[in-house]
Amino acid sequence: MRILLVSIGTRGDVEPFLAQAELLKEDGHEIICLFPEQFRKMVEGLGYSFIGFDKRFLEMLESTSGKAVMGGGGGFKQLKGYLTLIKDSFKIQGLIVQQQRDAIQSTNPDKVLFHAKALYCYLAAMDQPDKFILLSPLPCLTHPCSEFPHIGLAKWKPISPKWNMRSYRLVNFARYLSMAKLLKPFKRKFPKVDFNRRNLLKFENEILKTIYTISPTLFPKPENWPSTAHIPGYYFRNQVKDFQVDENLESWIAQYPKVVLLTFGSMTNPKPKEHTELFLKELVKHKIPTIVNLSWGGLQRIELESDYLYYVEQIPYDWVLPKMYGMIHHGGSGTTHQAAVNGCVQMIIPHIIDQYFWNRLIAKRNLGHLGISIHKINSRDFENALVDFWTNNQYKINASKVALEMKSEAKKEEIIQLITSD
């Protein structure tokens, strides 16, 4: 079976698709990836065919506006960044939509797994629903949940079950308006599809097969969800096989009974030095051994001599997390799941939309202290949260129990059957 994977966004958007690619390739299927051009070298290195989206989409996130949105301050500055990003995004979204159409036509896949940002796929899916599957690393996007509001409103506290349910229709109707505008030039290619807000709402909620690559232990499937919505668990691809272990890092870890990993993954912001100083000074003050993963630039090396700090440029989570007591991170879906399945106590410092959801979920499940937004972080509040994160034994007990439950999730055969069956 030829399977096309379509994802638009950062590393956190691409990783869930690469995990499915690994499963499907092992099962003998042909894999084609349509991702941002920046991921070409990595994807081709894994042995998959690759088609690149215009690289300007990811480049926008490296702009001043992009960094303001990703973690450089709240209030008007962040709002201005969002508006600028939306404006710039519309300039290239037409091309991004066209590239989806061209890829589907040129590859003629048997199945298409697509990300929620891949707008053309919704239109094509309404024409051939058995061929398309929405793959989402986030809940609270399409199917309503009374416990949490729509993921687009995750930055604000849930109000009530009734309001939470209403929020989905409110946010998704606004999303459908944007989709209708961008997809208007392509609707005539699908004369049998009545593409309007009401029909799209019904299609998403009741007809479109949706696989949520999330843990049912962390987020059990709500009773009101239809049979077309599936939560099989989060499957992690093997990232250790090509990793060269740093013997000095292994020796450093062995010195301490408890170690923490600090990372912001692919998040960037205009104040990495200021934020890094804030975090590391408190970690050193409380003598907490910390591996600092610099990654894409959300954190920086600073002049703070301490045996409690060890810097790395990049490190596979599946190698390091089994050795960790806990993890302080940005709260991406994949990072949250990897910390959970390895029994790590978590503190999330959310930067953008969905990360506020994971922050609340982890705190609600009592797997760590409720983190502080990067836009509101200060030394006093971080120190209070850090002490609780480091000393509250109940967090570790709960995290270990959840990890044990998650080990039995994401069965390979079940996921492959979900994807390949009609």
C-alpha cells in the first residue's frame, strides 16, 4: 500500500507522522512524506521518499513576529506577533494548499494521513472519506470534551462543562471560515462535495476517521466521541539506534541519585539568555543536577560555573529520560508523552496554545506542579514551583504508576490495522 503522510509545522508536528512511518514501513508499505523542506535531509536519511513544502512557512517562526508568538512576551507584543504571522501565512497558504493537491495527484496514494493544518486534505477527504485519515497529536481540536475547552482556548482556565462544549463550535466555525476562503479556488474540482461550515462540522465529528496519537491513560476517550475517533496511544519511533553515547555524560549522570532534563525542544524566543539565567540560577541554588538541552535555541549557554549543569546540543529522549527523575520542558505533545511513559515528574513552561492544555492535564493528573507561562515567568514563582517539583514524592509515585499503564498502549498491530483498513 502506498501511503502519503502530510504534516505542516515544527519538529513536534512531524514526529508523530515519522513514528507511524516507521510502523508502516516495517509492515511493508511504501511511505511518502510531504513535510516542510527543512526536514528533507532527516526524512531521506530515514529512507522515505520526500516532497518538500515551501520552506517559508517554518522561516516565519524564526522571524521577530514568530519569536514573539513562540515565547518572547505576552500581551500586546504577542497579539501583534500572531496577527503578523496570520497575515504572512495567508501570503503563502495558497501555495501550501496547491502543493498538497499536486502531491496527492502525482503520488496517487492508497491512503493519506494528514495533519490538521493540511487544509486541502479536508476537501479531498470529503470526496473520498475512506482514503483519508486525520492524524492528530492533540485532543480537544475536533471532537468536543466537557473537561477541557477547545485547544485554541487552552491558555485560559476551563470555565464549566457547558461552556467547554460550546467552545468547540465557536472556534471551529471561525476556522471553517478561513478554510473556505483558502479552498475556494479548488472547490470546483469536487462538484459532488457541498463544502460549507455545517457540512464540514458534521464530517469532522461523525465521518472522518481520526487517530489521536495520545495516551488513553493521560486522556481517556470521552463517552460522547463517535466510533470514528480513536485513541490507540502514543507510539514512539526509535531515535537511539544512530546515537553515539557521550561517556562523559554517562559518568556525570552516575554521580547523582536524581537528575533533571531541561529542554524547550523546537521552541524559540527573543530572550533565551534571560530565561536561561532565570532557570539555571534557581536550579543551581537548590543543587539540582540538570542536563540543559540547547536544541533549537530556546535556551543558551551562560557564564555560570557549576558542577550541577551539563550542556548538550541535542539528545534522544528515549535514551536520556529513563535515567531522569524529572523533566522541565515546553509541553509539546510528544515531549509530554515521552516524559510520562518514562515515569518522569514534569514541570511544563508553556509557550504557545496547546502547551497550556498539557500543563493543566499533567497538574490535574498530579504528575507534577502546574507550570508557569514563559510570558509570566519570574524567579520567585519559578522557585516555589521548582521546590515542589523536586521534593513532592507523590508526583514520582503517580508518574511511575502512569508509566506502567502506558507501557501496554500503542500496540503496533492495532495501529497498522487502524490506518490500513477502510
